Amino acid sequence: QVQLVESGGGSVQPGGSLRLSCVANKRILDDYTVGWFRQSPGKEREAISCISGDDGGTYYADRVKGRFTISMESTRDTVVLRMNNLKVEDTATYYCTAESKIFKTVEELCVSGGASKMGYWGQGAQVTVSS
């Protein structure tokens, strides 16, 4: 089974940047789609960004395009989410998730409703953006 560990959360002022990392216990990018979801109290869980396990293609929610960048390390066991120009509304718990590309396509997974289809979840990393 897949194990995921997030790191890099913290507090930042609006306009600042943070770098989140998701480290897996195997080379999951060979066979899995990896995605970042976030959730704040009182709000629905939403998809933020995903990277495909086959070709490394990337996908972004409209509200983070141009600000967030997802990438994988050459070892293919680590996914990085670089977040720039952070806004107060970006405050949330961010979760690294993964699902085998054999059973689900990245298009199915990288939508807010796709959260229920992700088979593996990390414990989450808190991101707080405030003045």
C-alpha cells in the first residue's frame, strides 16, 4: 500500500509563498496520479492541483492557476506544490492524495468531487495566510 507524508506548511502573509512536499514510500509517479486537496472548516473539500502518474502532466484548479506549481522530483517518489502570491482564502489544511492510474484517470480525480475516489491520503499540512 501507499503511504504519504506532507511537510512544508506554515504561516505566511498575503502575497507570500510556501512550498509543500509529499513524500511517498515508493515511486508512485510511475503508476499513480498524485493530487493536492484542501479543506477549511465550514467549506467543501476542493481539488487544487494534480500530476499524472504516466506522463507527468499537470492540472490546476482555475483559482490557483498562475500562482501554484506542481512538480515531481527525479526520484518519482516526491511531489512538490509551490504556492506563490498566497491569499487569505488559501488558508486550509492541504492533503496529499494518490490513486492508481489503472483504475482512475487524472480527469476523474482532479476535481473536487474526485476526493472520494482517491484511495490514499496523507495526514495533512496546515497553511495559514493572514496579515
